[in-house]
Amino acid sequence: MEKKKFAVVLSGCGVFDGAEIHEATLTLLAIMRQGAEYQCFAPDIQQHHVVNHISGDEMSESRNVLIESARIARGDIKPLSEFNGNDFDAVIFPGGFGAAKNLSSVAFKGPDAEINPDVEKAVLQMVELKKPVGALCIAPAFIAKILKDVSVTIGTDKGTIEAIEAMGASHVETDHGDVVFDENNLIFTTPCYMLDATILDIDDGANNIVKAMLKRMG
């Protein structure tokens, strides 16, 4: 039987200015552990900024989202502009502030956020093709902005919940490892590090969302 294929969209490398590395890596592991395969993508754009992950201070340098994401993908990555939904069974977005700073401007503009055009195109294409879309951590917030009439979760963070509801979406409060499934749009979301989580919780969340998506694919 042919393996199901996931597109995994990264947003840099590092929780404060890119993709959350635990969420990204454990998502890749969950996909392969459950008998599927993946291809990583990232937009070929400059990061919003670069953060010192020890001090939290902004640094006076610039980095490219695709090049930074290649660190996680071990160099096997493609520009998101090359994504074609017909070649994949599902797309999934790990979290990290890069999802809210590079893939979108949710971190700065909340409900008035703008979405990277290649991100929006990928999500809308998969929805139109009736193929599953997964989002971890803060990434469901930009799914809410793109689709509006959709149910998602980011856990229990009140400010982000208010922003999501202001976008026109519905929010479901969840705990570690829970997955919310919006059947109309085939959207799967799980909170991960939006909650006070350990790496074990992230492993549960990544495994559970991938398992739910694969079950829906049949």
C-alpha cells in the first residue's frame, strides 16, 4: 500500500523566532512512526527578527526562514511557493513564534493579522481538495484568520482565544494531547506548548494529531 504523504510547513528554527523544534521534530517522528512520509517546506522570506534564545533579546542580524528551517529538515526542504496540494495527502504546521511572526503577523496584529500568501494558498488549496490540515500550538490562530468559520484549539490562553473568536472562528478549550477536529474543513488542531507542557506532552500531541489525520484519510 502506498504511504500517505504529509507536507510539513516550518517557520524557521527556534521557539521565539521560528518553528518550535520539539513540535517540528516530534511531528516528523510521528508521521514516520505511523507509517507515512513527509516533505518539509518553508517560505523563502526573511524572518521578522532574530531572538537570542538565552536572554530573549532581539539581535541585530537577519536570517532567512527557508534557510533556518533547513536546519530542522537536515537540508531536505523546498520553498513553500513550490507546494502543490495534489502531490500530498495532508499538510501540517508545527507551532513556535515563527508561525505567528513569519507565517503570519498574529503575534503583532492579533485578529487583524496578515497571512503569508504561500501559507494562505496552501491551506485554501487543501481545504478545496478536501484533504486534512493540521496545526499545532499557535498555528491554529492563522488557520482561524484564513478560514474564519472553523473550530480550533490553542488550549486555554485567554488573549489568543479572544483573538481567534474576533476572527470569526470558534475556540474549544483543551488539555495536553487533545485534538479538535473541524469536520466541515478537515482541520485538526492541538495545543502543545500553548499549555505549560513537557516534551512528553508534545510527543502525545504530535502523535495524536497525526493519528487522527491518518484515520480520516482512511
